[in-house]
Amino acid sequence: MNGRILFSSCLGLILLSGCSGITLPNPFSGGGGQAEAPAAATDAAEAMQTTSAIRPPAGARTAAELDTSSDAERAAALAPVATPELERTLGQVSVSLGNATEPGFWLRSSLVNERAQGRVVTSLGESLQVDLLPGEGAAQLSLSAFRSLNLPLTGLPQVTVYIR
């Protein structure tokens, strides 16, 4: 049973990556011993601890099926920030779609060294509250965030990042 779930999950990610230009590492390559979990997996686990979002079902294939954020969570993320004067700008980044099976509203980038609360604003002025997660390389934005901001899933939109 677990093998089928793993296979389905891997197959779904491979299919999704073909549509969005994401390159995924081969989970079946490498040495024969136990490997340490990559930093991205650790960050993903940390993100899961503070979000109420649930992971998508194993058979999810479309963006709507993969996005498990509730209407209430989306409304809270889209709500205006009560005290924008307490925020500071971190900079602008181009974002790609992050792991579509990782729920919640988050931005993973090298702009932060530790998890924080923040906000992203598109070039059209659309604003969304997100968890800021440390990362390396290209900045990634969650599927729920992309959909809430009406951004093209295969695009590389630029956002301004704020931290509280």
C-alpha cells in the first residue's frame, strides 16, 4: 500500500513538473545507504507544522485538486495587513511554482535565514500574506499563493517581499 502511495506521489510530481518546467531530483538514484533529508524537505516539514492546510489526495492531478486551501484560509491570506508600517521591504524576486503538494501560503527564498511572517505584492498591486521560508536558489511560491494572486502557473512573475 505504501509503495503505491509513493509511486502515485512521484508520478504525480513528475507529470506536474513536465507542465511547469520544474526539474525534480530522481528519488531512486544515489548511494545505497541511508541519506540525510535535504534541507527543502526539512523546510517543508516545518511549514506543515504551522499551517492548517491538508495535503492533497494521492490521485490529485489538476491545480484545483492540488490546492487544498479553504475559502477561509484564502480570505485570511488576502486580507489587508492591519499594521503595514511594521513591515520592511526585503526586495523583489521572480518566483516559480514551488512544490504543488505542499499546502499553505508560503514563499521560499534566500531573502530570509529563518521562518517569518510576511507578505508578497505583485506588479499589479495584489497582496497576499505568506509564511517566509528560508531557501536556496530560485524563489518559490506555493500553489495556493499562485492561485490566490491569479498568477500564471508556468510564469515567472516578479513580487515584492515584505517581512513583519
